[in-house]
Amino acid sequence: MPSSSALAAPYRLLVIGCGNIAGGFDAGRDPALPPLTHAGAFSRDPRCTIAACVDPDEGRREAFMRRWGVRHGYGKVAQALAEGAYDIVSICSPTALHPEHVRATLRSRPRMVFCEKPLAPTLAQARAIVRECKRAGVVLAVNHSRRWAPDVRRLADELRAGHWGAVRSVSGTYNKGVLNNGSHLVDLVQLLLGPMRLIHAGTAIHDHWPDDPSVPAMLESEQGVPAQLVVADARDYAVFELQIITERGVITIEDGGLQWRVRRVIDSPHFRGYRVLDDGERRPGEYLQSAARAADDLLRCLSLGGEPASTGDSALMAQTLCDQMRRRAAPPRACLH
């Protein structure tokens, strides 16, 4: 006799916004490689079906439907919600539309909203999204993707367990906006070290978004661990890195998490009585597993209950700190070339 799980209908997913993170990054990608997008991850899981999508751009919407085998596409969110019921709604629309789309979605009573970061353009709007999802009894997950990377989760556990001894300091580098990419870095630091407070914000630069400058900052954990966030210019190249200096070695997360370098303490081969770092071990990071792990985590939450690895509350903590950085930064300036 088939099990009850085998008889259960797959969860129905609505994707709002059909751009790169919705499915575009996987459009021409080898299917043997790990997925990078919402559609790429959920379409591989038999517990889920992409029931419909929404995008006002007809060409983009139809290309998404062809690529992912989606039968129903709509130009407006209201049309999709009027004609179907959904268990999960992935909100991949531009940030400015998130409040409107979350509010509309909640009226249809999905079980879960999976929203791209940042939650909203303003902190007040982000707070409202979290509050309204809780009031509606809808699980809110936010795509701070590194919270689903297996190696990041292991490092967080190792740091908490004291495997690396005391954490002495942290240094991170990002660009392309304090809300858009900076929130990823702030969230990662808070995952690894716990809640942070802002000590100082430097001079902001407009390196990509006209309304979201990149802001350098100095943070501090509740245990007094300093974390320096420095900025690069997105017009030069993309960069997202984090170095954690500990009592027993240095861990560096490079290329957004695609590469890691770990250096451990050894006795100096040249100077008696000195301890130094070895040449280090370089290894591939596990960031590319994040999208598939996120889909699995969210579907498990629907089946078994519990909270996802990245919640509205954790995203709100990151956005609160980013908002403080932006408000306390020196006036933005354009980068000179």
C-alpha cells in the first residue's frame, strides 16, 4: 500500500517576478550543476510543483513558463491569486514592490512566503512585513542564502562550540549597496557571532544603486568582538569576502563563498618561540548548494513544522543594522574613475 506521503499532492508554488533570481540564472545552465534560483531548486523537488508565475513583461514571463514548464502565467499578482491557491509564494520582484506583493499574497492565505532580500526599501516597511506575516500565521523565509550553505552552518557550530578558541576579530568586504549586498554580509556576521551593534559608519559611496549606497562600518558583538566592513566599487568587479581571525587560526570565505582558505597555528620553522600561521588549505566552498538546501528546508518546514534557517526576524535584525549604517554614514559621494 502506498505511504501517505506518496499520496500527498505536491505543494503548489507561485513565483512573483520572473527575472534572474527567479529562474534566469539557471536558464542556460547545465542541469547537472546545482541550481542557483527559486525555480531551479523547487522544480527539482518532487514535493513541489511550480503552479503559476507573475511578471508584467510578457516576453520574460513566457520564457520563464517555457523553461520551467509552468502552465499558468499572469501579468498581475491579483490575477494569479484570484485564479489559484498556493502553498508557497516566492517573491522575486524588485524590492520596491515587496510590501505590495506580500500584502496581496497574505490575503490569499498561503502557508509560506519566501521573499528575496532585502525585505523592503525601508525599515518600517520591513517591520510591517514581518508583523503582518506573523498576524496571518504565514511562515516568512528570507533568501539570505548563506544561511543554507552547509560549510557556513558547520563554521557557525564550530565557533559556538569553541573549536577555534576565541574569536579575535572579523573583516568583511562587499559592494553594490548596504541593503542589497551589505545585508548579506551583516546577516552572515550575525549568524557567526550573534547580535552586533554599530560603532561607526564611514563615508558612503554610490557604486551601483542610486538609492542604496555602500557603507563602510565598524561593528561589535555582545562579547566585544570587532567586525570591520569595508567597501569596494561594484563598477570594478563583484566582491564578497569575510575573514574570521581566531585564537587557533584564520578562516577566509572568498568569492561569495565559492572558495575557502583555512590557515592554522604552527610553531615557526625559523624563529624559535614564535607561533605563526601555516600556508593554509584552499578548498571549494559549498555555497552553490544553498538554493537546493533552501528549497529542502522550506518544504520540510511545511511538512513537519518548525522555522526555516533564514526567517523574517533574522532578516529584520540585519536590515535594522544596515538602516543604522545608512543613516549614520557620512554623505554619499560618487566614486571617481
